[in-house]
Amino acid sequence: DAGVIQSPRHEVTEMGQEVTLRCKPISGHDYLFWYRQTMMRGLELLIYFNNNVPIDDSGMPEDRFSAKMPNASFSTLKIQPSEPRDSAVYFCASSPTYSTPLLSSYEQYFGPGTRLTVT
Amino acid sequence: LAKTTQPISMDSYEGQEVNITCSHNNIATNDYITWYQQFPSQGPRFIIQGYKTKVTNEVASLFIPADRKSSTLSLPRVSLSDTAVYYCLVVPKTGANNLFFGTGTRLTVIP
């Protein structure tokens, strides 16, 4: 398996522009997560989906951020309009649901991240 | 989710054993202890998970005392490539999937 795929790997944009980040989870995984990482705030969970349905979006900073998962193999995180404080590395992760009671479902597989710079 | 506390940074020489301790005083009965590793410019990677006593895999060992209020990640004979940030997480066996990573421990391996 190719692992979690994210695109683009780097994005530089001007303040006010729309930014769309993309993620392809590992096939068969039914959970998908979007994280943001900065030096100041560390790694923060923004939103996660289960079977394409958003479950918890309480980490989304504000209405400028939106995420969709139209099917099991694709998700987007959109920022409109972008601001300099949105500059960060955005990670997508996916995980399966383990059926055995001995394991928890918390082995998340992370993508390489998208480094976003808003000038 | 139970809060965890771990050292911000550690240094070690190559070839030494490194032990990173994490405290989680409010751990619940159904919680598991999970460790992730993050190399520079990469996403975090799951390395080990345990509930009690000792767990060992090809990467590390995890020691959990009987009261489970702390845990120790042990990396045997570290090399320069083990330089990374190590996150200790406490997660419930069932229920929420949202992980709180905290700031982690930045391990620097010195030649």
C-alpha cells in the first residue's frame, strides 16, 4: 500500500486566496483525520470522519475552514480566505477499526503533510 | 482524555539506552497508553501501545507499573536516526478517536 497520500506537499499563497488540501487515505480505513502542526501549538486535531461522515469538527478554528469527504478514498480541507496565521503543516491520517476487543483503534497512519505558507 | 506529562527534551549519546517517562495520573480503567514517534518533516508514526506490565516490539519496550499512573518508553542502543519527537498518549479502548498529542519529548541523539 502507498500509505496516506497528501497533495500538494508544499503550498505558498497570498493572504485572501482559497487553499485546498487533498488527502487519499489508506484503502480499507474507515477513519480519516485532519491535523495542523505549528511550533507554537503543536499537533492539533481539526476534524475527523468515520465512514465519510464528519464526527467531530470542534477543532476547526473558524468558519474559514471546511472539510469534506465525498467518498471513502478522498477528502479535502479548504481554507477560504486564507490568512498568514494559517501557515502550518497540515497532516491527514487514517485508521481502521479493529474488530478484536484486544486492540484499540488508535493506530493512526499519517501522511507526509502539506506545508502551507500564507504571505 | 487523561492528561499526560513528559519531559520537553532529552539528549543521549549513540549506543545508549534511552528511557522516556510519561506521567498520566488520571488514567482510567479502559485507557491504553500509546506512543508515537515523529521525525523531522514527517507525520507521527505509531510505535507501541500497552495496557499494563511490559510490551516489547522491534522498535521499543513499554513499561507500565501496576498503578498505571506512569509509563516508560525504552529505546535500546539509540542511533542518530532515533532523533525525533516522542509523544505519549492515553486513549480509551472504545469511544472517541480524537488523539491529544501534546508537545512530546524531543530526543536528540549525539554522536
